[in-house]
Amino acid sequence: MTSELPDLSSQWPARAWVDLSAVADNAATLSSLAPDAGLFAVIKADAYGHGILPVARTLADAGADILGIAQLVEAVGLRAALGPGPRIAAWLYGPGAPLEEALTADVEIGIGAHWMLDEVLAAASRTGIPARVHLKIDTGMARGGFSPSEVPGLPERLGPAIADGAITIASTFSHLASGDIPDSGTTERQTALLLDLARELRDARIDTGPLHIAASSGVLLHPSSHLDMIRPGIALYGVSPDENVAPAARYGLRPAMTLSAPLVRVREVDAGTPVGYGHTYVTDAPTTLGLVPVGYADGVPRIGSNILQVSHRGRRVPMRGRVSMDQVVIDLGPGSDARVGETVVLFGDPARGESSAWDWARDTGTIAYEILTSVGARVPRSHVDGPPAADDGSAGAAGGSGTARPADQAGPISAGGPAPAATRSPGPTETGHPVPAADGRPVQTADVPAAPTAGAGDTGALLTVDAPTAADTRALAGRLAGVLEAGDLVVLTGPLGAGKTTFVQGLGAAMSVAGTIASPTFVIARSHRSTVGGPDLVHVDAYRLGGLDELDALDLDSSLEEAVTVVEWGGGTVESLAESRLEVTLHRPVGEVHVVDGPADLSELPTEEPRTVEVRAVGPRWAGVDLSALVAAS
């Protein structure tokens, strides 16, 4: 007998897939809209339901200046799990909150009332640790923050505390009331008021630090509100605050969360069949009903009964009858050959034909924020890098290639990888649930793709290098950069979590190119200019390309002849780009499946695995080139 319940998350039927590459790409996209502003990335409410620790690590790696959390205790917990490094700020707490613990944990603290200032100063005095504070001013919401009438009196209190070294103002901020209304004028008035009040403080010799007021809606719709920092929240997760006025796709934002579950019952029914509690729906013709094991305890709003749509085999189908606590019924249509075990996507990416969190919000009279943060705590979060495997292989499925695309480079969380599109069988997910094949039916096993086969002109040079950690992978790439020249083609292949994007990051660092190197999943290709007069780096995701003509049509800033071109998922597709190439295959152990089911579990993942990298030289460019240093230095 045990006093604790066993962890059954790996066996739970529903799962929220969180694409960390989407989070990183969205952060880069939002930063590009305000190139002169810092990034205060908001990860409150367990990163809007996405899992705070993996998201925090992703955003820190993506260059966020500050990670912002509403609740102080959540921030303290994050620091304990995350360790030293990224700046963390929190602004919501009550009297008697553990401010001393927060200061000891290097958490920056928001103050928007005199009692808050009193307690922060007392905590700083008791610990001897100066407090970095974020000064909140209410410019028109009547919520938290010092009111405009209180601001003139603040220098009298802040000045001595700053002079004594008890506090430093890390930033001064406010919150927009109507940022999602483009022409209300409210945003402009609030921004002007914040600037005026900050000027008063500065005139009184109070250093306000950077100013920020733009949350997601301000970033997308009000450039004049960007100021010194932007503070996006929901847009980091690929969801617009209001799809009607700021469609996410217009800005290149990609939803990070996909909520899915398997069919557990399929039945043919006659016309006139009542469905669910209260018989609120009765079939009007013969049809096929499917049972999905998720309900309002998992975040499916009960008000969505007979309203919401889900996706099966890339086609949207309606919910029928009342949403129950643990299950919903969907109408698969007459004559459906759906089978038990096939995946149903509750919401995900509309680019794949799926309902979105925004669709659910619109149809139930709420906001997408509530849909995302209402996904139940019992639903495991699996963090991957790249779109999750789709529920079928039709057009509109993840990757849009006719086969389900696995994730890539999110650390040691899953196994398997892409073989060439025409032959690859989908592999198992982290949960052990089968990934549907192209016909939507479950596949129980998967083949691990072999290293790319060298074509004509193979020099026979094949090296194998051990790279058990991400640092080893980057270091190997850095050594390889020393022999690369403009016009070289590098084709990257590898299973899930093997480190392809990490490898490219190592190349970019050694080549001294500009810009953040992240997964090119959504943008397909990125061009990184050299900062030292060397070749540029072109980073391509071939999986999304329909052919080489699409690569030529990408309008890259750098021509392929003047750059080193690195192509992920390029095996069998891009070899004709150049007569010579390096084929780099990254291997990780097959069967070593690590499930990431919530923030606490990520810190327990192994830091080393017996990963290897094979480098094969193909073509006359590499004849006589000595690559042995790659092994000798490993």
C-alpha cells in the first residue's frame, strides 16, 4: 500500500501537445514587430495552460529579457525549478506573501500600492537583498497600480529607498483596457498618460527604468504603444487576442497547443436516436457516432454542447448531445469507416483544418484565454518541437505533406523520425498511443529511418562522432563550420529530439551570423547574414516544401551560391541543389521514450544519452578534404 496515487499520466487517453518551436517562432515574430523594444514574455497561469517550465526555458533560450508571471508564488516555484539565470518578475500577491523568499530566489516584484511598497522594503531590510521592483501605474482600468493622483507623492517614498540601495526600479508599466479595439482612442490616451506620469517621476530624479504597456493586442495593433518593452502573452502561444481584428495567420503566428484524444467507441445509429443526457440532440438521419474520452473536467466547455466542432481525419465534425464530465459524442457522418483508436483533435491549428481555441471561444461566447487555461490539470502536456502528428495524412494535416510529421529537437522526449515522405511509417508518440497512418488507422510500430544513402560521387568519407549532450552537438557543428565555404550544402537527418536545430545553432555561432536560429518549421527558411564578412547561413525546412521550385521562390536574402545552406528533413529531396554535399545524420537511442507531462518532470530528464552523429561527404567538393578533426576533437 502507498500513501500516494501512482502517476498514470503516460496512460491518460487525452493529451495536450505543446509545440515549443511554435512558441520560439512566435516570440521572434512578435519581437520583429517591435525591433527596438525588449521582450517581457508573459507566462502566467502555467504559461496559459501550456506548461510553465518547458515554455520558460524555450523563451529564455529565444532571448526574452524578462519572464513575467502574475502570481508571486508561481514565480518562486519557477525559480526553484529553473535555477539561476533568466530574469523572472511577478506582480500579484497578498499581504504577508513570501517576499523574503522571492528576494532570495532573485524574483523581481511588482508594486502598485503603498502597502506593497511597505512590505517589499521590509523584506529587503530583513534579508539585506536589494529589491528589483516593477512600478505599476493605473492609466485607466481601476485595477492594480498606483493611481495618477498618487504618482506625485511617490518620489518622496521611492527616492530615499533608492538612495539607500533598498530598491531599484526595473521597469514602470501599465495595462491597456481596450487594446483589441483598434480605433477606440483609449490605447493612445493610456499610453500618453503613462509617458506623462513617467516624465513626472524622472523630473523628480526617479529612474523609472524601461516603460511598457503593450500586451499582445498592443503589439499587434498599436505600434505607438511599444515603448521600451513589449509584454505579449497569448500571442506567444500563437493565438490572437481577437481574431476578428488581428488574425493570427496575418502575423505568421502559429498555435502551440493541440488537444487530442482517441476514439473509444464507434457505432452506427438510426434516425431518431437520442444522444446523451437530457436527449438534447436526436439524430435526424442514420449516421455514425463516435465517443471521445474528454469532457468538461478536461476543459471542454459544457456550454459548447451541440455547438462545438472537432477534427477527425482532417475533417471537422460536430459534437452531439451534452458534454459530459469525462466524454463527448461526435457525429462522424453516415457510412463512416472510422475505427477505435483513431485520433480526434479537439482544437489545434486551423491551418491543418482543425478547430482553433479561438473558434471554440467564439462559439461559446468567451475568449481564447479561457479555453487555453481551462484545459484540465489531469490532461498531460507533452512538449515537442514541431507540429504534433496529425490525425490523418490528408491535405490539411500537420506538415501538409500527406504524412504525419513528428516533432524535432525538444530534448529527449520521444523516439522515431521521418523517412522519405513516400515511404515513411508514422512512429509511436510519447504516450505509446499509435500515431494514425495516412488512412487514419492506428500504426503500432515504426521503422527508424536509415542514414541518407550517398549518391553518385560519394567520396566514401563516413565519420561517426559521439555527441551525448546539446553542448557536444553544438561543438561538433562549430568544428564543421571551419571547413564549410560559400555554396556548400549540408543535409540534416535525424529522429525526434536528436538535435538538428541545436546543430544549426552551433554552426551559426561558429560562423558568426546574425539573428536567432530556431526551428524553421513555420517560415520554411531563414537567411542569417554573416557579421564578419564570411558566408551567410541559409536554414531551410524541406518538409514543408512541395518541391525545389518552392525553395527558389522563397525570395531569400542570401543566394545559395553565396551561403552555406543547411536543410533539415532534406534527405531524398534537396540533393540536386548541389553536385556535392555533406549528409549529417544525428542518431539518438531508439526506444528511449521520455514523457514530458507537466513542468516538474522536465527537470528530471537525463542530461546525456548515447547520441552519435554520422558525417558523410558526397561529391567532388569533398575529395581530399580531411574531416578527421571532427573525430579527433570529440
